[in-house]
Amino acid sequence: MTQTDNDVPAASAYERAGVSIDAGQRAVALMKGAVARTHTPAVLGGIGGFGGLFSASAFAGLADPVLVASTDGVGTKTRVAVRLGQPGGLGADIVNHCVNDILVQGARPLFFLDYVAMGKLDPETVAAVVTGAARACEALGVALLGGETAEMPGVYVDGELDIVGTVVGMVDRSALVDGSRIQAGDSVIALPSAGLHTNGFSLARLALDGLDWHAARADLDGQTLAELLPVPHRSYLSAHGALSGARVDVRGMAHITGGGLVDNPPRVFPPGVGMKIDTSSWTVPPLFELILKEAQVARAEAFRALNMGVGFVFIVPAAESEAALSALRAAGEQPWVIGQMVAGDGVTFDGGTA
């Protein structure tokens, strides 16, 4: 390495271009322990390989194993995390979001990979995100198999970050849930979201940007926006496990993400079957009402842009509705019947103005 006149190492050409290899190495060192704790015996090798290795012995108990994979991001929730200096929750956001997406088809997650990018790498921020992801993976029994930390000056604004995750899971073909058995008359059971989850933050930021995020508000039951906005996305894996354990026939599921209750459920409907939702069956949380008020958004639009307090729905035979509710309550959930399947198509609303 060349030396300056003061005998201090000169910055490398790569560093002068805005990329610090040392910062990347420090980020890996900070997150290494948390990632290692997610590794099960099925993980072969350690951290730092060119590719993650996962033993196919995990498929041994399945007659006809099917792999299910999903990739997603956390959207502009990153801007909220940066504003509040709370990046750690984004790791749980992306893990739980991805796990819920493959859960819709009945899959159990095997391993997860993350991608974190910044214009100028901050090792502590990256480590907080990945450590949050590792903790979420550990709680769900998922291996954090690998990932990528990218420093991309000129592509990302300094101080901002982008997060993407990929999950791979498995399900026996005979247990695959594709919605094809859904019938008119089936019950729709909902579980609450923990807040906005990872969707609708562009609208939320537009609506709430000028408010004091740290002030306790009467219209938020005494809470602050700084408390409510970063709350991580929930996982519904254990809820599905409770229904499976009670032998409830789950005919379909929907993860309520971008597109809300309007666009997500129909993704699993068979031809000729629709869903009728009773909007009087739950109280929309105050945070959503505040966003609607400040953004002057019509409720019909809000049910498509936001989850409105509904994070996940299960579609079960009407005769098994009570058994499903009991199993979910025993697992610590707060379920309710939000509607039913009907002849038709798409989603319609009654009991109030959607």
C-alpha cells in the first residue's frame, strides 16, 4: 500500500470510489454470531462460502416433496426505520413476510437468504438488520443460510437502505394448499395484523410526514407514531400449525399484503367462487383511521392499499369454523369470522362501507 507524506495509509482507489471492503467485513463480523445460531444440522458449512449448503435429508419424511420459494422486500418501510433510527425490526419484517407468503400454500420454511444494500455501508445498520432477521429465523426454526451486503454509491442515497429476502420451504404434494377445494359456504377466519406490516408505507408517510411522530396521541390510544409505525410484520406459521394439529381442513389461505383485502384473497379462489367480507366484524385499528383522515383517502381505496388490521385469512368448511376458532384461541391468537365464500368472483363487502 502506498503511504502519504504523513506516513498514513492512503485510501484505496475503491474507497475513493465510495466502497469500503473493510466496512463490509466489519458488518459480517458483527452479525456472525446471530446468524450461526440459526444453523441446524441440515446446514452444511459455515458463514462466508460462495453458496449456502442445505442437506436434502430434510425431505426424508415426505412422500412427494415440493419446494416452495418466494422473494420479497420491505418497501419504503426502510424510510421509517431510517427516520426513527430503528433498522433492526426490518430484519423480522422481511423474514416473516416471506414465510407467510409460502405458508399460503402449506409450506414450512427451510432456509432464508437476505440482501441488504446501502449507498454508503454502515456496518452497525447492516448488522442490526441481519441480526433482526436471524432472531426471527431462530424463532421460527429457519436457517439463515446466507446473503449479500452491497455498497452501491450512486445507486442508493447515503443513509438509506434496501432490503430483500428469499425463503425456500417444503410441503408434501398431498398437503399442498392451492385453493382448488374452496366452496361457496366456506367460512373465512381472520387473524389481526400487528400494524401496517410491510405495505402501505408510501401512503402512510405521505399522510403522516408533517405530524409529530414522538407525541402521544389521544386518537392512537395514547401511543405515538414512533411506537406504532416500526412494529414488525407478524408470522402466522404457528397459527397454521395450531389448525393442522386440530385437524382442521384448511382449504385456502391469503396473506394480506400489497393489494389488501381486495386483491390478495382472489389469488387462491377457484373459478366461480368469491368472498363476502363483513366490515362490521372488526374494528379498524386507530393507526389506519388516522392515515385515512390525514391522507383524505376513500375507505374503498384504503382496503386495497392497506391491510386495515387484517394480516392473514384461513378458509375452512363452515362446519369446522368453531373448531378452527377454538384451536387458534388456544394457541394465543385472536381470530374472528370475517366473512364467507359465495358464488361469484372477487371480494365484496357488506356490514358497512368498505
